[in-house]
Amino acid sequence: MRLSRWVLLWLLIIGVLVAIEIGVVTGRLDPIGSFLVFILALMVVSVLSIIGAVFVGMFVSHRILSTKGFTPFEQEMLRMRQDVRELSERLGEIAARLGLAPGDRNKPP
């Protein structure tokens, strides 16, 4: 499996953030002493959270606003199917009145 440059970039960013977090938790990296590293990590996390929120919002709004019923084309096809069914029934009734069996449509009365 080949990883693209973007995947490697994101993995590098996440790896750096995890390393910073481990350094802060273990006490090896003092966030007050290395203020620039802390601000940089905070900015990256903020950007990633905004991007994630936008994608989650798009997904949720698409699910909420997507149509649950048939499209207008599908509704028209269903109406046309019903019309064809009604016409077929009426044709069957007419054939029965004329004394023709449903399969005998081509034969003269």
C-alpha cells in the first residue's frame, strides 16, 4: 500500500502533536517555558478541529436535508405505471366484452 504525500503530512502533524502532549504530560516539556511550541500546537489543533467540524456539519446537514421520498422523475414513473395498469385493465374489460381472450387480441371477432 502506497501512502500519498498528504497522508504522510497529516501523520507527521499528528505525530508531532502526540510527542508534544507526551512531553507535557511526563514533565519533559514545560508548556510555559516553550511558549512557541505550545502556541504552534494549539494553532494546529484548532485548525484540525475547525476542518473536522466543517466536515461533520456538512455530513449532518446532508443527512437531515436529503430527500427521503422519491425524486420527481420517480414519482412521474410511478404515476405512468399506474396509468398503464389502468389502461391494461380497461383493455382487458373491452376484450372480455367483445368475447376475445386476453391472448387473442390479433384475431378478428
